[in-house]
Amino acid sequence: MEFIYCSDPLHSFQPDEMYQTEANTARSLGSSFDLIDFEALVNENNPLKAVRRISQKSIEQIGIYRGWMK
């Protein structure tokens, strides 16, 4: 299972501040997470840019989105 968080608008390589503790806990429990660029999705209407940091997986797995809703 992998978590997907919105990236921090000012620090794009880390989860949004609201989800930082949760992401750190997930990582400490052995779960991984990826980040999406919520601003690129909502403000730029650019879904490809929004998901550019989500790595392609070699096996199918469950992803849980934890972030902002439009």
C-alpha cells in the first residue's frame, strides 16, 4: 500500500505541512508515499504535471490519496 499526498507549495519535494506528521508516521511503519502537485492540477489544469513525481510501479498496489479536494 502506498500513500499519495499533496506536496508543499513552497517545498515541492515534501508533503504539505498539514500531512507531514502523517507521512513521517507512514514512512516509519514501512509504507512509502508519493507526492502530487495540487496547484498544477487545480490552478494550471495540468494533470500530467501534477502527477509527474509519482513513480511507476512494477506491481499493482493500492494507493490511498490523503490531500486536498477541489
